[in-house]
Amino acid sequence: MGGKAGYTASNNDLSPATAAWAPALGIAVAAGVVTALAVPTTLFFPVLSLGMIAIAALAGAYAFLRPAGQRRSILIFAATLTFIGLAAGMLGDPDQVALLL
């Protein structure tokens, strides 16, 4: 058992980036299902985009409340949600939203 003191295999199995992808994608899928059930189809992508960016902003704010060593994975999580939100915004048609306003 020669190794570093305090080392456990579970601590080093996943990088912070890999560990942040699974919950971010899970939240995106859950938000997509809720959005699909709650809003008209023409508003699906704009509402999903706003929701993902709002959740990413909350995650980013939460990251700065954590100690510096724990921020990286939370910020990667927030960046992933921001990317999903921006992609959904690009897929949406702004003309459909403008017609409803």
C-alpha cells in the first residue's frame, strides 16, 4: 500500500470537467421535458435558452460562495449550461417570439 497519504481511488476517477457534464446534461434534459410540456412549440427553444442561462448564472453565483478549490467543477458546470442555453437560442426563431409580444 505504497501511495500518497489520503489517496482514495474514488477521489481521482473523474476529472472536474467530466464530473460536471453529467449533472449539466441531466438538468438540460429535465428542463427540456418540462419546457416541452409547459410552453407552445414555437417558444420551446427561446424558453429553454433563458432557463439554461438562468440556471447557469445561479450556478456561477454559487461557485463564488464556495472555497477556491471547489469552484472549478461548479464553473465548468455553469459553462456547460451556458453553452446549451446559447445553442438553444441559436436554434430558436426570434420571429415566433416577436409575434406573441
